[in-house]
Amino acid sequence: MTSEPAVNLTNCDREPIQIPGSIQPHGCLLACDASASVVLRHSANLAQMLGISGEINNQRLQAVLGDEVAHTLRNALARTREGSRPAMTFGVQLPCGRAFDVASHLFKGTVILEFEPAGASIAEPIELTRTLIAQLREIDQTSKLFRDAARFVRAVLGYHRVMIYQLGSDGAGKVVAEAKRGDLESFMGQYFPASDIPQQARALYLRNPIRVISDVKLKTVAIVPVLDASGEPLDLSYAHLRSVSPIHCEYLSNMGVGASMSISVIVNGELWGLIACHHYAPRTLAMAQRVAAEMFGEFFSLQVETLRSRQNLEAAVNVHNALDALLRDANHAMDIEAFFQSRLSEFQALIPCDGIGMSLQGRWTCAGLTPPRAAMPDLLSLVQTFSEGRTWASHRLSTVHPLASDYASDASGVLVIPMSQQPRDYLMLFRKEVIETLEWAGDPNKTYESGALGDRLTPRKSFAIWKETVHQQCAPWSEQDRQFGEAVRTAIVEVALHNSELLASERSKAEVRQRVLNEELNHRVKNILSLIGALVSHPTSESQTLKDYVATLKGRIHALSLAHDQVVRGDGGGRLAMLLEAELSPYRTSAGVIELSGPNVILDARAYSVMALVLHELATNAAKYGALSRAGGQLCVSWTLDAGNACDITWHESAGPVVRAPTRKGFGTVLIDRSIPFDLGGTSRVEYLPEGLRGYFRIPARHLAVAEAVEAAQPADELEQVSAGFAARSDACVLILEDQLVIAVGLEQILNDALITDVITASSEDEALRLLGSRAPDAAILDINLGTGNSICVADELLRRGIPFLFATGYGDSVSIPQHLQQVSVIRKPYDASAILMNLHKLLPPALQAP
């Protein structure tokens, strides 16, 4: 028979370790047919260990072990369905009088029975494992999970060193946690090459999650026969007693290790790593301890998988939120190129990297560790040929771009994210050479024994080989990194497309607006010129001098100018009180002469223009002929709202000269009598009483709106009282509905400064209604006009729930407020902090105000 070639370091990855033809000596083995009826093979030490004499192979199982034991083991086999889950039978009494723990499994048509001297009760190891699981269950950080798991396993199983050993995507391993005897050097943080665990060993770690080596200097026990009649060896993939590769034994011996155990950590069906245990003398674990260790390993694997899934989910949520914020902010950016460049640090935080650069419109901007600027043209030329409009990554850039070896220590790997559909603009993330971040954790003076295969099989040499293996490469980009990169690419392209569409739309809208403005300007100029023409051409009384005529004409034109100015600056209208103040302020010769009172009525553009002329005529007449023409005269103007929200204005003059009705109606009288009925559909009535003129005017509700009265500057002590009220009840919750992020943030800051920290913000009507489904704020501030609608539905919902609220607007009129919401207070933009807080303080129910 041709002999197998010797196994050495050049071919150890092909060593058939699952069919060694021998077992470890701390137990013995029987192999039977699939029905566990006839013994086919046995280990050479079985007769001595079990106290059996005579022939063993080809004998009935009950003849070798006795009827009762054979029956018990067949029942145990019936409970197991896979080789990786051997049936465990503890404390089996054999005819020799000794007790054994037996592991039974069926694999490739052969039943394998492994016997080990019975250990202590299984209850204690299981209870200890149960305790460990309870302590680790609540840990929500992987670093703490690794650290505590290593410490607990060492405490329970008694090994001198326990390591959590994680495998990387390239197969190399790293010690991520360690618990050890005090005099031992540390392997914490060390990397070892993938070749330290050959592929066939990794496959067995997946099949058989517990591997115990009781003595690295063991003398193996042969299987009799090693080959069956067909020349096939016995496959011991799932056998605990399987003997050990001599290369692995030498590896452990070179480290001074006398015994070891490993627990496979399997996550999502793949070998994530190992819980590796080293002992510096021979050590055998009882079967019960192995079962407990296997249970712990399965829990640990599930916990690692859970935490990793949670971390991936949290990272995905963070990226999603960051990209949402990016899209929102980009919609308001005037310069999209400057916007992207200003967000480099935010992009860098989305995906772990050491440096970031952006090539946009031919300009290169970077931060952190990146290639030299002079190297970028060549790298960008390479990227254009590789990316093809999608993300592209390399963790060994120098292998595809040899020039990158010049700066490999700073940028060994790159993740390229295209920023446009054309191969021109890119966001590039860089990672530095991985060995730059490492240091040997052990004693630099420590020496290791070397065996026949050389000192390559020692930790320090293994680490050196790993460093050479990973030279000029970075930590590989994960699938999650690539997914996040693709999400960033999609968001950036969406922003760019939106910006392009927005520019085209704005150009089109600007042209339309320009035409409309030109037509509106033409219309207004014609109207004003026509009105001025009517004022100039209206006949005058014979007694009126040219000087009086010019003065009257100037006053009327000035009133038109005032009205027009307010219409333009006030977005189409203005406050009635402001108009009265403007017309009457020249006649306030002393305190108490003029008295104004009424709600904060806002007139639309049409009503404002008409009332500017009417009030100007009334004021000039009072100054010439009425109460304001002599000392001691008084004028009282008041206005109220009726049930239909129409505005009734009363003009009351007193203590002036005796009043007589005019003998003829001039233009001014015509304006007063007919403008409001004709232009506004209201009413106008003037009474010329001897004691003073009375005027009664009604403006229909459709031409006005009512807002919260404009407060005079609040006394400092009152504002301090309001601030104290908020400080005392900082638990108040306020909802803000505002579609402009900057304005919402400013308003939120005003509230935060007043110690109101529970602020929930919505940017749309739908979002606000969703928030109201889960929260009940104590008050709300609603922007009336949103970008794609208004806040009336939200106002109705708040009204239905009895939650008080304010309206906010940057528009000059409030005619869009429905009739049933007319009494809601309105605050103006830009916001004034004192006005906000005073109005909000009035809204909060007594239970939320300061005592």
C-alpha cells in the first residue's frame, strides 16, 4: 500500500485530521453498524479500560457490554438525529463494576460509542452555566460581553488562560478578550494569520463545537482496524476523543501549553471565532463539564449575534437619520457644492474610516489621512475606470494601483462613492494600513521552544508572519460599509438631481413671476395715476384758495402713499391701529387729546387703501374745522367686532367748535360717504351734531382678520415672573409645527432658554398628526402656511382635544384662517422671545403654570 506523504507546514491544510486512525487516551471507543447491533472496530485500549476479554470486533454489542447497557445505549441513540449532537448517557454501570459516561452518535452509517470514566454529578456544571448565562444575558456591549465571558469561563472550568478569539473576514484571528493567570504574558489584542487554523480545522469547528485536548504530549491509541475491508478509515468528525494533529500539538507545545479546550462561536451559521482555553499542564474535562461548556458556547454565540444585529440596526438608523437630515438641509442650500464640502465631517462619521476626500467639479477637498494631493489625478483616473456609477472598494489599493504603495501607511484602502451619474465627482473614504495600529502585547524578551517543524509555530513568529501578510492593506470594508456607501450615493445623487430640477423650476418660476410683477406694476401704476387724476380734476369750491387746494391735494396723495407703502411692506394689508396712529400722530398736541381703543384688527390690501383715504379726510377735517382745530378738543376712535366678525368703527369728536352740516358735498365728503359702501360693501354714516361730529363705519368680515393684540414692552418684573413660571414647571410639553428647519430650531431654542426642554417638532401636517397620536402636548405653536398646505387640520385636532395653541405667520394678512379659528392668537415672524413666552404662558393651563 502506498504510504501517505509526511505532513509538514507546506501541506498541513490538506492533513486529513478527521480520520486520524487513533484517539486520545483518556477514553475508549467502539464503532458498530447503523443499528448498533454488531461491533465493527474498537480502540486498542478498550479491553483494558472496560475490563473486557476475548474477541471484540464482529461480536454482538450486548455480548460485549451486556444486555442492559446495550439497550440503554440504543435508546440514547434513538434520541439523537445528527452527529453534531451526540446522545449523552451519564454514570453507565458496566459489567466490570466501573461507571462510565458515554457519548453516542451515528455518522456515515456507523454508530460511534465513546466511553470516559464517569465524572462528578452533571448538576453542578449545569447550574454554574445557568448562573453564567443569567449574568451575561443583560450585557448590551460587546466589549463587556467578551471580557466577562472570558473571566467567567476561566472561573468555572479552571484553565490558566481563556481567550475570546475572533476571526476576521480574511481568516486571520485576533484576541479580543483574555482572562489569565497573573504570571503569564498577555496575548490581548494580538493577531494571528489564517494559516494558524487550517481550513479543514475550521470545518470541524463548525461541525463539532467542543474540542478538548487533555495532553498535548499524548500517546495516541489506534483504532483496530484502522481501515475496514474496503480500505475506508473511520470518520471521527463528531467524536470527542479524536486524536490531535502533530502540527497542532507542536504549536501548543512551543507556547508551553499542556492542554487546551476550544468552544466554537457560531454566528449566522458561520465560524465567528473561538473561546480558546489553555492550561500549562495536562487537564481533562469530564463529559458533564463539556456539556455545560457547549451550552454556554451556544448562548454566547446567540448573544454575540443579537448584539451585532442590534449594533448594525442602530448604525443603519443613524445613517438613515443623518441622510434624512442631509436631504432636508440640502433642499435649502443655495450653493450645493459648498454644502457638500461643508458636510465632509458628517459623511466621515457615517462609515468608519481614517480620512475622507471629495472631488467635486474638479475641486479636491479632504480631511484626515488621505493620499497626497499630487497623487489624486492618477487615483481619480483609476477610479473612473472601476466605479461605473456604483460604489467600489479595495482594502489593498496598491495591488490595483501600484503607485498607492508610496502612501500605503496613510491610505491602504479606499471606498469610492460616485456623486453623480457621470464619471466625474466622487466621495472617497480612506483607511490606513492595519499594522500601523498594532503593538505586540506580550513580553518582548519572552522566548519559546521550537520543535521539529521550526519556530514558525510560536506566537511571536506567527504574529510576524501575519504582519507580513497584511502589509499595505487596511481593515476590509464590510458588507454593511458597502451598503451604507450605496445609501450615501443614492442620497447624494437625489440631492444633485433635486437641485438640478429645482434650478430649472426656479428659472421657469422666476420668468413667470417677472411677467406677473410687470403686469401687476402696470396695473397699480395705472390705478394710482387714475386716482390722482380724479383728485386733481375734482372741482373745488369758489372760496377755496389755491394754497388750500394744494394742501388738501398733498394730504390726500400722502394718504395714498402711506396706504401703498403699507400694502407693499405688509404683504398686502396692515393693522387698523397703525393706520390711525399714522394719520393722527401729527395732531397729538397733548396727552389725552386723541384716544384709540379696539382689538388688533388687520385689514386686507383693498380695505387698507380705502380706509387710508377715509381716515385722512376725517383727520384733516377735524384739524381744520372740528375738535382738533382748537385747544381742549378731544377725539375718540373706537372699534369693535360684532358676532359676525365685522368691524364697527366709531369716530367721536367733542369739545370743539359748534358743528354745522356742509351746504354742499365736496370730494372729501364723497370719499367718506361712498368709499366704504362702494369699494368694500360696508356702511358709512356721518352725523353733524352741534357738540361734535359722529362717524359710524362698518367693514365686512371678509376684508379683515383678528390677531392677538400687540403687547407693549412688558415690564421687566412681569417678564421675570413669566420666566420663573416656566422654570418652576419645566415639565410642560410644547408641539412646534414649522416647515422651515432654521425657524423651528430658533423657536425651539427660545423655549429651551426658558427651561422648556420637552419640545416635539413636526415639519408637516401628517407628521404632526402622527405625533399627536402618541403624545399629548400641553400647548402648541402652529405655522399657518406650510410648504405644501396649512396647519388647519392640526388646529382642528388640537381644538377637539382641548389643547391650547397659537398660530404663527410671516404673512401680512391672516385671511386664510377659517371663521371658527378667528379667535386664536396669532404671533408674527420673525419671532420675538418675549412675545412668544408671554403668549405661551397665557395658553398653559393653571396646573402647568407656576404656583
